[in-house]
Amino acid sequence: MGGSERSLHGAKALQLREVVLGIEGGTFDPVLHLAASSSGYPIALLTYVDHDRQRFIARYGADDTEAPLTGSFCKVVVDTRRPLVVADAAGDPRFAANGLVRTMGVRSYVGVPLGIEGETIGALCVLGPELHAPDTVLAQLGDLRAIAETVLQLALVRENFVELKHEVDLREARFRQTEASAKVGGFRLDLEDGTIQWSDQVYRNVGIPVGAPLDSGTVLACYAPEDREEMRLRLDAARRGIAIPVNKDYRIVTPAGEARWVHVVSDVEMVDGKARSLFGIVRDVSEEYRGKQALEEIANTDALTGLGNLRRFREDLRTRLAGDRRVGLLLLDLDAFKIINDAHGHATGDLVLVDLARKLTEIVPAGGRAYRLGGDEFAVLVATDAADAVPALARRILRLAQRPLTAGRISIMPRVSVGLAEVEPGSDPDVCYQSADFALHHAKEHVRGGCVAFNAELRTRIMERIGAIQRLESAIFEDRLIAHYQPVVDAASGGVTSFEALVRLVAADGTVVPAGAFHAALQDANLSHHVTSRMIRLVAGQYHLWRDLHGLAPSIGINVGSSDFARGDLVERLTTGFARFGVDLSKVVLEVTETVFLEGVQDEIGACLGALRERGVRVALDDFGTGHASLSHLKSLPVDVVKIDRSFVDTIASDPSSLAIVEAVVNLARRLGMVSVAEGVETAEQAELLRTLGCDRLQGYLLGRPAALEDFVSPDRRRQDLAPRRLAL
């Protein structure tokens, strides 16, 4: 408050302020008279330091009722919570601006902090033209402060009493209002003769004609079957003088079979130590209960689809696992849903979600339930007894989900991936969900548009991936990623034409770890993006070594993933990264796998590659033949190089179909004006076959293993291996 360090806040602060400032005038006059007369000082004050000024609760020898905080003695007392003695206020810069110092000749001050409820709120002080006997005055003020604080405490107690009385009066008024409500009735059971008395409203609340004869059986019959035994025991206990108060809701069933809810409050009347009667009230809370049910339903329902939401799913999963039947959990995720939203708008995306929800509702068997967990993720819970019931349901969902949806003039064929887990009763809900989530994640990565059932091996693979992610994160943070280079040679001459840059991780013990060991971690979009950025810096920063040591300017291939296109910054990263080291982008070959085009918006990726090609970058379609639309990629995308996947090269000498495929790709690339590169060449026989087929370039262990740049430029390595007859792709 005004720079004060007091911790006086909130409702308590307001109450203390009202109490202090509300004390009647003159209450503290005797205290101040004693303070002035016993100390010999002409002015005595009892102050309250407010947030913007100090107020004089009582004063002696001064006319003002308040003063600014500027130059205030008492504010210092409150801030420090300690007594203050000032001998020469005029010479003290803290108090030179004080009004009493400037206008009334005050030079000395002796004050002690004034507190209430553990809070320092002001000061009791004396002031005068000169300081004398400060220790004696402090002791006197300390005694008088005890009196003043006692008065303040009594005022606070009185205020609390007034508030308490007001609260009691308010509660009584509310109770009277409740009694007057049409849905509240009273009852009394005489424990001596068994007579039962109901008000008319109790009869109405339970649906029995007013005035109908009453006995214990009639009363018990009002309660729902699940509560009758409890009420019978309470009645028996009351007759034995055992008081068991009641204050709870009960479900009742009227003679007409209508379910209602009542709130019963009851107690036992004791007279001379003996139970005389059981009495209380019965209030019809059916409307409130139904309202709560409606609100609960809203809170547990997805507003868009009408399915249960994540909250309902978690509750139902816990409930089912607490039962005695096996539980089947299916997690579903709409594939490429972002593309639908981006291409057709969120309204169309919502239609797809609603349509999938409708399909799930149609197909989920009785006793099961579908949920929307958020975004494009759904879940289905079912009880399972048959061995193949849950996988069969998953297959039906996949078929039904892929039925076309027409939205205006647009026809959309949604596709979902499904992960499922089947667990025994009593299983941990989190483990159950995690298992299905592992399966869904695996499905999206490996069988997109299909279903994967969880098994222990899958958990092991996921945990290995988590470990790989942690190791890669540490390597990135500790700058332990390096680049190795593998040569690409001319099939005819054997000369090196270019290199492919491959990321390697240096373990804590110095071991160089190949990318295959942490490939699973590169499926994480953020990590993949970091790795690409690191490789751009390494390749660009090391490029001068090729030129300086050998006069070479080879093309270097850099691998990129879908995350690099998703960020929308690939052009900028490559341009600025190589420009920083003066390397022309014509020396860069961007190696892109076919799966990248299947995971993103092809038009956007094509536009990005086109922009890079305009800057001189060449594009290689990596692992060609492993995707789902290889030929269409060659036709529609800006590609300069086709790299034939090693899976075909491995069997080229033993499998006629592989030989035919490789020959077709080589011929196709030639007709399209593209360079063909065979990956994974490990034997002389493979190399000779590829040369015979007319493949342009070869890459593989036969021609050179990946190695650090230092190994390529070391003096003991044959220089002629690095002297290509042509360097341009």
C-alpha cells in the first residue's frame, strides 16, 4: 500500500479498515492525554496508515485528521514494524517534507507500531520540538499501546459478532423461506407409540394421497429398493434410542412407478436421555437432480458430434475396468484431416467429424460406446468375450469410415487409422489407454488407413523409440551430431560425382552411431527439423574443405523430411545457411523420400521444391519405388534425380522381377531427362548389371562407405578416388 511492505490484503484488510475507522470519536482520547502528559511532548497521535494517506484515528495537540504519506514517520514504523525515534526530523531527508515538521516546528518523534490480528496497521506516537528521554517515552508508549490494541480487538470482536448475528438472521430467513416452499414438508415419528405424522406436502412429494394411513411399511415402500434396508436399520436404531441424523438425497418410487428424488434431513429428539421422536423435513429435489443430470450430460458430451467426450471416456474406462469382463479399446484417428480442413475449410472438416461419429454410433454393438476425445481422435469402448470380436469391429469400422461423404459439390473419402488393445478386468486405465495409443501411433506410421493390435513387442519398440528420442535430444543439446559423407560414382567411369551427407551421432563414449540406430527418433517432427538444420550448418560449414584441400566443388545431397516442409521455412534455412559460408545452392541436392509426399500437401511441397530449383538446388526422389504413387510423383513434381531403392538392388541378380523393375525405372528416368542412381550397391555383380542396364550413378558400400570428411582428405587416401571426370549431376 503506497510502497508499504505490509501483507494486508483482501477481505480481512477491508474488515480491519472498517473497524479501525469506524471507532467512535473520543474513544482513544484518554490514551493520548496520558501519552502527552507522561512524556512531556505537546502532540500525541494514534494513526492508521492507509494505502494512499495516513489517518489520525485520535489526536492530541494537532488539528488535522489526516496527512499525506510523503515524509510520514508512522509509515516508516508500519513498514519496519519497529519503534522509531527521530531526534532531528528537519535534518533527516526522509521526513523533511512532513507537514508537521514544516508548519508546526516538529523536530522529534517517538512512536511504536500499532497492531491487530497480527497485522501492523499504524502507530501510537508523540511529537515535539526536541527529543528527550526516548527510552522512557518508548516504555510508556508500549504500555499505552497495549490498551489501544485491546480497544481495537474489542471493536473487531463486536464487528464479528454483528456479522455473525446477521448471518444467523439470514439463515433463519432462508429456512423460513424453504419451509414456505411448496415442495418442503415435515414429518414426525413418535417412538413411544409408533404414530407417524406427515405434512400434506410430504404426501405430495412421495405421490401418496394426502391423509392416507401411515405405518412403517408404507414409509419404507416409498424408498427405492436399494435404500430400503438402510432406512429400516435407521428406524430400528431410532426406536432403541440411537440417534443417527440423516442429511442426504434418496431416490423414491411413487405408487404410479415414477422415479423422484428427495432430500431428507432428520434427527432424534431426546428427552431426559430417552429418544422421544424422529423428526425432520422432506424436500422434493427432482427438478434439481434432473438439472444436474442435464448439466452432467452436457459436461460429458462432445458439442459437435454428440458423442461422449474425453471426460466421459475416462470415467467409463475406469468403470469398465472395475467390472468383471474383458475390455476392448479402439483409438481412431482421421488420416490427413488437416489437409481436409486446409483444402475445404473447417465447416467441411466438421461435417467429416460428424459423419464419422454417426457411422461409429451405427456400428458399435450394444453395450459399447463411441467417444470423441478431441480434434480428429475418436475412441470406442466395448466389452469383449469372443477372441476376434474387437479386431472384427475394427475392420468393420475401417470399411464403414471410408464410405464417401458428399459435402455440396465436394466428395470426400475419409480414411482412419485404428489402434486397439484388449485388457483384463482390473487393469490400470492409463496402461490400457497407453497400449491402444501405442498401437494407433504404429498404425499411422506403418499401416496408415489400417489397424494395429497392441502386443508386448510393440510396447518394446515404442519404449526403444522413446529411448532413441532421449538420446537424440541429448546429442542435439550437447552438439554431438556430425556429418558423414558417402560417395556417389559415375557408373561408367567409376569417378566420384557427388556425396550424400548422412547424419551421425557421437555417443558419450565417443562411439559414432549411424542414423539407423536412432531412425525412430527422427519420426518426431521437432527433432527431425533440428537435425536437418544441424546438417545444413555442418555441410555448408565444411564445404570449403573440399575446395581448399583438393580444389573440388562436389554436389552434396542433404536429406529432408516432412517436418521440414511443414514448417514452411525450408527455403529460408537452405538459402541463409549456405549463403553464410559462400556456397552456391547449385551444389546442393535435396533428397526427398516418397513418403514425404504422402504425409503432406503435395501442391505446397511442389511449390517449395520449385522455389529451391529456381535458386539452383536440384531435387532427388529418394528410395524410389517404395511409395504408393511413384509414377505420379515423377510426372507432377520437380525432380532431377531418381534414386532406386536398395530393396530392388539387393535382389537384382537373383530376382527377375527386381531386374525388370530397375530396368524400367532406368529407362523411364532417361526418357524424362532425369539422372538415375542405384542405392545399396554392395557387390561387383550388382554394379555390372546396373552398368549394363544403363544406370547413370551408383552408391553403396562397394563404392565407398560413409565416412567423416577428414577421412576423405587424409594423406593416406588415394587422391585419384576424389578426382571425378565430371562433378555436375
